[in-house]
Amino acid sequence: MIVETLVFVIFAAIANAQNECNAYSQLESAAPCGPSGYARNYGQPNCLNFSNRANTFDARGKQFLTCTRSRLAQFVRQDLIAVSGRGTAQL
């Protein structure tokens, strides 16, 4: 149940450009790793840095940001599937 919740929260936040960085706070809330963990120490600060500067990127830069978000979502989903031991049809 927690894996499905994490996947939904992350995908919902990534899909909504204004809330994309909230996924890291929600991930930290669901699976706390502390201030030196990935979500709080790396994921959220970098997401905020890129999001706050998105309008300064040219078309290729914006395409890169979009692609990166998509790939990150795929990676997170694959990682959650591996950790849970469930197949994609179950998530």
C-alpha cells in the first residue's frame, strides 16, 4: 500500500509543474531518511533550483528539463517496484 501511495504522490507531483518539487517532501514524509537523505538533501533542492530557473532556459533546455523529469519518474517507479518486489501491473 505504501509503495502505491509513493508512486501516485511522485507521479502526481511531477505531472503538475507548479507542484513538482512537493514530491520530495511527500516522499520524505512517507519514507523519512532525515536531513542528509536523498529527498531533503539532494532531490528537493535541485528540483527547486531547476524549477525556479526554468524560464531562463532556451527551447532545448526546456526540452531537457521535461525529459529529465520524465526519466526521473521512470527511475523512481522502477526503484519502487524493485524494492516492493511487485510487477508493474500491481502498481
